[in-house]
Amino acid sequence: MWWELGQADISVIKKAELKDRLSTIRKTFDKQIREREMAVQKKAIEGIQQHFQDDKKSEAYVAILDVKGNSKILQSVLTHGKKLGKAVYVFSVDEEAAKVAHANYIPPPMQAKGLDARAWSSVVVRVLGGKAGGKEDSAQGVGIDVFKVGEAVVAAKEYLTSIP
């Protein structure tokens, strides 16, 4: 019976109960975070889709996304741009970390014209500071001047027009 249990046995039972409660809370919390991230990702992808629906002649999408610096979401937008065969440069300000995550993709036809994702990101890094790296078709980086993200968007757009 429970009255025959010693203090150590009761402590073990209480500890197990607390672990179970914590596990349940953690699972619920993780599920809520995943759901929020999925909603934000869906909105970001809808943004790129809407851009190309509104402007059928556009060859590029350059935008600031409200994803709090989430690089996974930035990459999913790049993947969507890749499927469409369009150039993409996306930025996201992480105010807590005081940084700007950014990533880009250049499709093969634009690479053939002389555009390079690394060069594109270096133009942005000159504005935002920080660093970037990648390959000819895709690059990503982190900038340190969150107040210049608007200037970085302008620089990214200008790069696309710099090569005929």
C-alpha cells in the first residue's frame, strides 16, 4: 500500500509524474512552434507565387520576408524560385540577434548571361556587412547592419540589371 512506501519511493513517483507532465508540455509547445513556422512558410511561398502571378514578365523576386531570420524558410522560398526557373533574393531581419539573414538563387539561363550568386551576395554584404558564401547558383549570408536592409534590397535589384 502507498502508506508502506518510503520517502525515497514517493520522490521517485513524483519525479516520474513531473517528467511526464514536462514531456507533454514540451510536445505541445513544439507542435505549436512547428504550426507557426509552417504558417509563416506558407505565407512566404504565397508571396513569391503572387509576385510572379502579378508580373508574368518578371525574371526575379527580391523581397524582405517576415520570418525572423529563419534560414529554413528562406531556403524553401529559394527552392520554390528554382522550380519556377526564376532568380530569387530574400532577406529576413532577426531583431533579437540584430542580424539579417539573406539567401539567393540564380537559374542557369541567367548564369549563362554572366550572373553569379556569389557576386550577387557580395554586393549585398558590402551594404549589410557580415559575410556570405555559396556556389555559382546559390549563396547565403548573414549581415550585421539591420538598418540597411532596404538599401541591400535596392543593391540586389541593381545587380540584376547590371549585366545585360
